[in-house]
Amino acid sequence: MDTFGKSQPVTRREDVRFLTGGGNYIDDDAPEGALFAHVVRSPVAHADITGLDVSQARAAEGVALVLTAEDYHAAGITKGLPTVMVPNRDGTKSEPPRRPLLAEGRVRFVGEPVAVIVGESRQAAMDAAELVELDLDDRPAHMALEAGGEPLFDSFENNRIFDFGLGDADATDSAFATAARTVRLTVENSRIISNTMEGRGCHAHWDGARLHVGFSGQGVWGLKSLLSDVLNLDAEAVHVTTPDVGGGFGTKTMPYPEYFAVAHAARVLERPVRWFSDRGEAMLSDNQGRDLVSDAELAFDADNRILGYRVHTRSNLGAYLSGFGPLMQSQLFSRVLTGVYDIPTAYLRTEGIVTNTVQVDAYRGAGRPEANYLLERMMDRAARELGVDPWELRRINFIKPAQFPYDTVSGETYDVGDFARVLDHAARAADADGFAARRSESEARGKLRGQGICYYIESILGAPNEDVRIEFVDDGAMIFVGTQSNGQGHETVFAQFLADQTGIPVGKIQVVQGDSDLIAKGGGTGGSRSVTVQANVTLVAVSEIVEKFRAFLAPEMGVAPEAIAWDDERFRAEGSNVSPTMIEAAAMAREAGREDLLVHTSTATLPARSFPNGAHVAEVEIDPETGQVMLDRYAIVDDFGNLVNPLLVEGQVHGGVAQGVGQALFERVVYDEDGQLLTASFMDYAMPRADDLPMIAFETEPVPSTANQLGMKGCGEAGTVGAIAATANAVQDALWDRGVRQADIPFTPMRVWQMLSDVEDAAAA
């Protein structure tokens, strides 16, 4: 592809580099001769620190520095890690509990950082860690997802950090009082570990005046700001970079204690320092995802239309509040609380509970998978209890095309949608008409077959504004972007889009990202925002470039600036025999000494969010003798609006589905009653493998968004948002006729076998 890249399924150009070992990840990127940091972590979930002696570690051979909380305070570093808080139902807003960079006086989860040892080698630092004397006076661990128990913080005696409410409680109660039928269900959403291919890591170097920190993250500007604030440095004295990143999924968005320790150590020692977590350390300390239980109710009238929706959620925040942790099951959950349905009134109550576990924060979807999972499990249950086909119940309650723009009861404005059309397309793609025959065939072999539907919607999150810089160099261009690829294919899609708009061959466009010195600011990557916001600001930048070049070219072309047209390939004017390309115009500007025309910086803000949506249809086959679940068929029809590169979109959806199916069938974090992590390796924590997934049928039914001029909707998290409920509903469908009424993820063979056995035992009794 040379030009006109819009909507072409172009393969990722960065893959050649990655697949041939040319990737430059954070551990590859560390400065030569860097010292190695090792973190001493708490071995227990809850205890008072009665003694911490690091003297022997400091004296050990090959040790350059040992840091504790006391050392931070001596250096004037007193701030902890920041978080956001949500308001309580009564309008108050509590002060969040302090989260120190290193444990202060008490440890609150297994894996909490207590000290950091910097050595000439990784082994020297690890050996010295064995010499640290940590005396602990155990406290009871609070592990229950409910208020009460041993308090983690003196300021929250019942361990409830917030009691959030949204919606009209009175109107919702009235709707239930007048309902013809109501449906209730308690739904668990299990805790999971992100498990990015590349673990977290960082390195730092201090040159006497300026701090450079490299880290594996999802945007450099947030960490730059925090390093400046926490380490008491001027913002201009901090330079943050990110090389290639092997997966982020939200987990790498937030700041972690290790980044500050490595940065401070580099400044103290005036030598570069590096740190990289191994898999076990990551499982103990990376932010985890989900972990909530919801009691939900739907009220219906006599025609099976929803009158009201009521949800009470208890959300596990972990031991401390991570950066955006409190938002996940409160404000972000509420963004799509009522899904794609015309629900006149709803009320959400969320209690945020701290427990002696690692922190919970954004994980691919950030609140929207949880909200969609709950509502789509409720719609599946309602269809069964009301005696309505699950496809038809959704059609009855969809928001109709004529109702857009549609204001939801949680304060969102959906711009466009045609949900029935998308669902009809999904029925064809999934061969819904052939399901009965496939079920009969499975039954003939002694197997159970189920079909599950999820119609999801998500709200694009993150900053609506973004920056871009386009610089003309030689016979090509460089585009400096404010987002950060974690494997999504940004190097391809941003070059592809710029090529489409400027006519510059895509092979002559270099995408630059992840450097706080090269672009003033940016929103990073998260919330499915990247391509939508970055492409829109790029479009603005190209428009501004065209206007500037028109004025410059007017004398050369012998016409007035307004007479010059740009056709995405050349500047043209009637009566002029000069028709330069964008690159030729830049060369002319360079010859004329017009350096101001070679670098262009733009900022743009989207006027509103867009709302990707779509239908997932899963089919499973279950062996009742073993409980083994096989995902046999999977079809998706998504409405992502207009696409830049359909092939990259399909890849994003496939990856998201794998993560959603992983949670539905395999993944689950387990702690014991003392707060010890029992699923701390891949021997105990199951991940989906290639043979666990069928071929995934993916098609689109675009309804272009009106929230941005390109008509785009994000796609990065959509696969996960839809996959959990579709898979779970398929399993529930297969088990329903056997009498299983409460089926909670993950559907491991043992759990499914136990569900069937419990029903058989109850029938026999």
C-alpha cells in the first residue's frame, strides 16, 4: 500500500521487527552498566511492623543502596501514591487512606513492598534480601467481601471506603412496586490477574541535573507528572520514555512503588538503576481486575418491557486504592449501566470494600465488562423466567433507532445505534437457525450444548483531547503521537491514516511515541480511545497543513490561495501547470528556507464520546461426566462505525475474546483465609490456550458515530466486554435443563461437574 489507506486491511508493519527478535522492550532498553534493584516484599497479608533491620543487607558485598520508608522521609519524600475517590450516596466524600511508596508501620497484603535493595548484580541484590530482618506482629486478615472485620485503616473501621449511589432510588422502587413480574439474580464476577506477556519494569538515570525514567507503560505524561511531584523535582527535570510494550490491558497505566524507588536510587547513587519483575512477582504485585458480587433485579410489565433496574454491588478494592480503582465498579460501571435497553429508571449502589489482597484497578474494559456481564446475565435469566426467547426479549427492549440521541438514566448520551439490525446480522453469522439441530446431535452423543448471547455496549473512556506533531523530513514525514502502543498496531494504523490524508507513501512515514521530550503532552492509551482521538487530531493537523501550504504555494502556482484545491494526493489549481504532492510542497518550502512549514503541532478535543456495541454468540458443548466445557462456535457482529484498518480491528477483537473467554472458563484468583495467594503461578492459575478457542467469525455492521468527524468508535476492549457474558450464558443454557440455576464463572471442569452433582444429589434426596 502506498496511499489511500483508509479501511484497507493492511498487515502490521511492526510485526516483522517483533517476530525476528528486533523488539526493544524495557529490559532490552536499560542503560549499559545499570545496577539491579530487588524488592523485599511482605510475606504475610496483615501485620504490624515491629522491627526492620537492613544493616546487614547494607553491608553485604555488591550492595550499593538499601531503601526503606524511613530513608524516603529522611530525603523529604513524604507523599504516597495518588488515587481518586467517588462520592458517597449521602453526598459526602471521604479522604482516601494513605498508600505509602514502601510499607510504613504495617503491611496490608502479601507482596507489599517493604524495602528495595540495589546491587551490582541481580543476584547480589537478591542475596542481600535474605539478610533483611523483618519483625511482624500478625493481625487477622480481612478477606470477606463485606463491611466489618479487622480494620485495615483506622479511619475506616468497617473497611467500607465508599458507599456510592447513582440513579433515582424512589422512581426505581415505584417501578418495582407496579411491575407485573420481577427477576432477581446474584452474580459473581471473579478476580483475575492481567498476565501481560512482558512484565512490568523500569530503569532510571540521573545526569546531575535531569532524571530519565524508562518504563513499560501506557503513556509517559502521567508518570512524568507524578515523578516530579513525589520526588520534589521540577517538571522540566524529568524525562520519561517508553519503548516497545508487551501488553498493557490497563494494568500498566497506573504508577507503582518500584518506579519511584528506582528513580530515587538512581538520583542518590548517580548511577543508572534497573528493575524488572519476574512472573511470580507480577502475580503478587500487579494490579488485578474485577472481583465483585452484585445483587440485581429487573422489573417488567405485562408485555415483557423493562420498567426498572436495581443493582447492589460489593466491590473488592484490595488493600489500598489504586489510581482509578474506586471508579471501576461505580462511575465507570454506571456509564453503561442500562446497556442497549430502553430502561426508564434504574438505581446503582456500590460499596467499595478493602481487603488484605493486592489492589484492583482497570483491566481491559474497566467497569464496562462488569456492567455488561451483569445485565446480560440478567437478560438471559429473565428470558427463562418469563418464558420468552432470549433473542426476542432483547429486541423488545432495545433502544430504537428513532430514539437517538438517547439519554440514559446514568447521564450518558448515546449518539447513534441500530441494535436490532446488528443482532439480526449476528443471528445469521452464528447460524442461529441451525442451533436446534446441533443441540440434538450433541445430545445423541451424550453431551450438553448451549447457546449464549451478549449484546454489549461500551463507552469510550480517557481524555477526549489529544496532541500530534507532524514533521517533514527528506522525502517523508514523522508523526509524533500522544498515545502509546501496547501491541495494538499503532505504528501501522497511524502511518496508514496519515498516508491516506496526505498521499505520502506509508513506508516513508515514521511513527514516534513514548517520549515526553518529543511531544508536549498526550493522553496515553486506555479506554479504547487511541485511534479515535489520534486520528481525529491528525485530521485537524492535516487540514491546518493544507491551509499553510496553500498560502505558500499560491505565488508558485500563480493563483490565489483559495483557488488551490487539495485532493489527498496533490495541490491543484485550474490554469496552473504546477501540481505538487505534499512531499514536493515540503521540499519547496525547505528550499525557500521556510522551516516553519516543516513542523506542525495540533491539538483537538472530541465533542463527545462514542459507544461501540455489538452482539456475541457463543456455543459450548459440555461433557456431563467430566464437567469439561468446550467452546465450539463463536460469532461476533460489531458496530465500530468507520474503520481505518479492519484487519487490526479483527485482531483486537480476537485478543479481547480470548481474555473474556479466559475469565469465563479458566481464570480465577484464589486467596486463602490468611491472605496467601494460592494461584501464584501458571501451575495454579489457568490461562486459555490456542486449542481452547474455535475459529472466531467476525463481521461488522457499521453505524457511523456522530460524536467525531470520522464517524469512528473504539474497538480495543470490545472483545472482552462481550465475551464473558456470551460464554457464561452458553454454559448456563447447556446446564439449565439439568436443573442448574446458579452458574458462576469460571466454568472449570471441577466446578461444572460439582454443579451437576449438587443438582443430582438434591433430586435424590
